[in-house]
Amino acid sequence: MSEVGTVVDGEHVSIREVLTPPLVRMLVGVGLNALGGGLALALFVVYLHQVRGIELRTAGLILSYQAVLMLVIAPFVGALVDRVGPRPVLLVACLVSGAATIALGFVTTVPQAVAASTAMAVGGAGLWPPQGALLARLAPPEHRQRVFGLQFMMLNLGLGLGGLVASTFIDASRPGTFTAVYVVNGLSFLAYFVAVLSLTHVRGREAPEPHEEDAPVGYLAVLADRRLLVYLGGALLLLTCGYGSIDAGLPVFMTEVVGLPARAIGLVFFLNTALIVGIQVLVLKRIEGRSRTRMLGVTAAIWAVFWVVVAASAGLHPVAAGVVIALGFGLFALGEMVFSPVGPSLINAFAPPHLRGRYNAVAGQVWGVSGALGPAIAGWALGNGFGVLWALGLAVGCGLAGVALRMLGRIITPEEDGRTGAATGVAVQVGG
């Protein structure tokens, strides 16, 4: 059995020391919650329309309403995390999300669906800011990049397995199968609740550093951070051209432009997830101690190449195009495995301890906004027959994002960029 570890200041640190018992419990909770989420992944509109008989447009509007409400609530959650600490906020969010998700499995009318979606938005907005802050609090700075990478791996493992299980029994003609999915998904939040509840040593908010006791607080202080603003601008463009366009646009491109059957979509996404689970630790080994801004530039370059590959597939036979897209999506996964540990590590390197909740909340907004912009752009472009130009435009966008994120390296310290101090003394070792 191989051992994965780190070297800090010349001394070997095993993975058992990096993954302390509290971190293990936290990551197991993340994985179990993701498993429940994978069961219901992308079923919301299908469930409301095909199972509960709600008009398709109305179901889509309810989903959009939920997403917008989460964006509105998230900044308040970030402030609350800084006021009371991440653990109590995350505990409440787990309970609200669990109850709301279970309730969704029993709705039969539009008002009931809106009520359940409102509660889901409240709970969902309360998950990410405290989760990022809590992981940063549990892991010392020199270990955070690996911890965030392992979190991403657990998320993908849970989502992939959940989606695979759901595909074996979900049936729109049997409403009970959907109800079961949402009940199990709701219970997965309770499993996460238990994991967070066990972290009894994490109490209260983080106090400011001695030299920051008189520093300004609130979102004005956060948005005055030039480092954060540069990161947010580059990340917004990169994620809009990445995740935001993948989920809504790639399936349509595969079926409408290339002519692949719908079942090919699930296979391609499953292969992407399997690759992430299989080699995330190895990628962490390769990027450890390297410039984080350079790694963001690498992510942007990889994703740009992916979109060029997608555009080129339009001129191939459907079978050949499917193979090319699958291989390209594997390349996209490599970029994901670089971005997932580096992005959160940068955010938490910028954040003073007493503002960590707000920093993570603002960073989370980028995901929400890009998740709205990407589908809107994809819908317009693909709906008007500009599939190839859409993919090439996304490649250009990724390239521009990479340039912006590389510029960030000029205004942050080597320590924040992961190039000196604890970071440069760290190297992951994989051995027999």
C-alpha cells in the first residue's frame, strides 16, 4: 500500500498527520453529503415537470429563483460566520437543507415547490462560506492546499457514486423513486451535521491578529483588498468559460451540434468524475510548492485547449467526436484538479482570520454569478446555431482569464503565492 505524505522544512510528515481526526471526520461528512447530492443531481426541473406536473417554464423559474436567492443571502452568511464562527452556522445550514430537501420530495403544487426551494436556498447559501472557513481553521496554512484538493476529490466521489446509483432506479412513471432520492439526500445533510457536530474543539469566531485589532471590518474592508478584486475578476471570467458553460452548454453541443445520443452525456461526465477521484492526489503532488498564480494560468490554458478540441469535434463523425470530447473532458478534469485546491488556498491566504467568512462568501459569489452567465450565453449561442463559435469564444475567454490571474502574482507575496516559507518546504511523496 502506498504512503502519501509531505515534507515540511525537511522533515517528513505523513498523510496521517496532515489528515488529523477532525479533518477526516469533516471530509467524510462532505463525501456522504455529496453522495446524497449526487442522487438528485440535475433532477430538480425534471422532477417538478414530469413527476409533479408543473409547467416546464415554471419549474425553470423556480430553479432560477432559488439560485438568485442564494446569491442574495450568501453575504449575510459570511458576516454571520465572522460574528459567531463557522461551526454553528454550518450546523444550522445542514439542518435547514436536510429538512427542505426532504420536503421537496413531497411537494405537489407550485406554492409548495416555491416554499421548499426558498428553504433550500437559505440552507444552501449557509453551506459554502462556513465550510471553507472551517476547513481553513482545521488545517494549518502549509496543509490547506492539499486539504482543499481532497475535499474536491470527496465531492466528486460522492456525486459520481450518487449519480450512478440514481441512474439504476429513477423512473418518472414512479414518483416514489424521486421521493426516495430526496429523502436520502436530505438525510445526507444530517450525516454531515453529525460530522460537524463532532468538532467540539472549534468554538466561537476567530480573533483578529494583534496587528489587525484596529483594522476595519465589514465588506468594505474585504472589497478594498486589491488582491481579492484581481482574483475575483479573473476567476469570474475563467469559471464562466469553464464550469458555467460546461453544465448547460456541453450536453446541448454534444446532442445538437455533434449528433451524439443523450446517453453519451452521462458517460462522458462519469469518466470525468472517475479521473478526478483516481488521480487528484497525484496532481496535488505535482503542484505542491509551485506558484499558485502560475497554476491558475495553467488551468486557464488547459481549459482553453479543451474548448478548441470541442470546437474541432463538430467536423467529425459522431462516434469519433464523442471519443474526442471524452478525451478533451479528461483534460478539463486536469484543470479542475489544479484549480480546486489552489483557488480556495489563495482566498484563505488573503483573508485575515476575523474576516474569513466574508472572504469565502465573496469568493462563493463568483461561482453563483458564473453559473448564471454561462448558461445564458450558451443558450443564446447554441440556440442561434453558433456552436463552434461559442466553443472558440470560450477558449479565448479562458486565455484572457489566465493572463489576468497570472498578473495577480505581481501584487501578492511569495508566501501567499505558495512559493516560499512553509509552502516551498513542502513536497508530497508517494512511495511504496
